[in-house]
Amino acid sequence: MRIDSVRLGHYAVPLANPVSDAKVATGRQRPLSQIDVLTCEITTDDGLGGLGFSYTTRAGCRAQFAHAREVAGNLLGEDPSDIGRIYDRLLWAGASVGRSGVATQALAAVDVALWDLKAKRAGLPLAKLLGAYRDSVRVYNTSGGYLQAPLEEVKEKAGQSLGSGIGGIKVKVGQPDTREDLRRLAAVREHIGEGVPLMVDANQQWDRVTALRFGRAVEELGLVWIEEPLDAYDAEGHAQLAAALDTPIATGEMLSSVPDLVRLIDLRAVGYLQPDVPRVGGITPYLKVAALADHAGLQVAPHFVMEIHVHLAAAYPRDSWVEHIEWLSPLFRERLDIEGGRMIVPDRPGLGLSLAEEARAWRLDDFRTSKGR
């Protein structure tokens, strides 16, 4: 079995309504109106295929697409089961641009496609290929808690999420006026009740003093975690907060290399580590981080892309949380099932995903290379 062809696609998936988090509230970014996705479809000479994807928000996907296109030829003729060797080969093909950021995020789509293909060849869902601990994972919703939404809308969407079987609610904080954050948060807690898991996300917009004061002010609310209270690269600051507060700290989604995430582990800077498969460079590096996190006794709550992370969370020894954000759902024919506060791991081989016909309307670029060309 050898890789016969590789196809890359760049898609711009529109959101139904633009959303704003604290980065918008502080003037650092514009509202988010679309998700850019890099897809990779790998086909072998016996006709089996694997599908993978990466993503960016606001900028970067054209760069990912360009880098993936440059290195894609290195896949042709390779045995797709040799994922580690292929990953290393692709890293060296682009060594001059480094081993993080755009360079490895471009490889993430390829790496995910190779794992999808390997699981399909085995006739197993990816979670079971990796060694599943469970057939469902805890799930919380984020998409209903953004800052552009009035408080009454946030409360209404929280109720709808819980009514649909989702088990927890996350709301955005980090506005310039912390008192407004506290007011909205207290109202949401009252609305959903004391027993419902509740998380908050400041999207890196506080300094250390503000984060500490906020953390102390919300201790009585029984939050599952406080997410990204500080700059993503301030590992020492997160470690100080983790030591000072009873509420666990969660971060890691913005980090795009294994060493950056390992630093959070080594400093005991988090209670919940939040690696993101597309951002860290694929499933191969994610698994390295997850093994170290488990060794350190940490919880893992991977960020976004529930379509991939439901499998990885099911294969983590500790019962993880997966983030429900439905923005990429229109790309795929299949849907994920949720019941009783948990997301069900698909029983289809691989990731259990295929691109929807409707997705063609969002395709901005396309590239294919094969052994026959």
C-alpha cells in the first residue's frame, strides 16, 4: 500500500452570525465571521482514502495551504502507516521555517488524514485504534456565550444547550469593565443552577493582578475552570494563579509547539491543559503532549474541532471535556450525537467524516498531486 495522490483544499466557512470575545472588546481583533479550513485528502494505490483538516481564524490559511502544497510531493509513494517517519520527513522538508506555527499547522491536516486512513484500514473508529477508555466524553457548549450576545440571549442559549443534552456551559469574560463580567456570570449561574458545570474564558485579556482579583471574586460560583486569564505564553503567570486559586486554570489552545505546552506541564501552570490538534501540528504531536499531561496528573480539555477531539478525549485515561462549537459542522455530511451531558464517539471507521457536497461553495483554492503526474 502506497500513497498515490494528495488533494488539498482551502475553504472559508461562514458563521451564521459574527461573534466577539474579549479580544474584540479590547480592540485587538475584529468580530469573527468565518473559519478558514485547510483540508487534506490522501488516497492510496488500492483506493482507500483518509481525510484531515486544519483551520485558522482571521488570517493564515493561505500560508498553511501554500506550505502544505510545497511539501505534499514528499508523501507520494510512501507507506501511509509509517506516520512517524512521514511526519519527520515533512518537518525536514520545511525545516527552514521552523517547527511551530504555520509550518506545523499545515502539516496537521496531513497528519490527521494519515491517522484517519490508518483507522479506516483497521476498520476501527480512531478512538479505538488509539485505545479508547470510554465510548462517550463530557461536553460543554461555548458558541452561545460570546460577548456580542445580550445577557438574556446568553441565558436562553444556555438553556437550549442543556435541553439538547449538553452537560456544561462556558461564557466569555475579559471585558474592560470586570464588574460587567461578574454581573453576567452571576446571572448565568443563577439561571442554570448550582449543579451545572460552568466555565469562563477571558481570551488572554487580563494582567496578573486583574486575573487574581477576578479569580478570588468568583470562587463561590464553583467554576470548573478559568480559561486563558493571561497571555498564552505567560507560563509563569499561569503557574502563580494556579497556586493562588482554588478554581483550576485552563490554557494551551494558542500554543503551536510541543515544548510550549510541556512548559505549562512542567510549571504546574494548569489544572486543565487545552491542546488543539490543528494548532499544535496534528495528532502525532498531540499524543506526545497528552502522555506527558497524564503522567503529571492533569486533566485535558482539547480546544475546538470536536470532530477530531471527541476521539482523542475518549482515548485519554482521565474523563475529559470536549468543546461543542458547531461552526465546522456544515463542512461534513455527518453529525455528532449528544445525550446525557456527553458526546458519543462515532462508531464509523476513522474520524467518521466526509466532506459535504455543499462545502464546494466555500472552496477558495484546490490542489492535487499524484504519482501519475
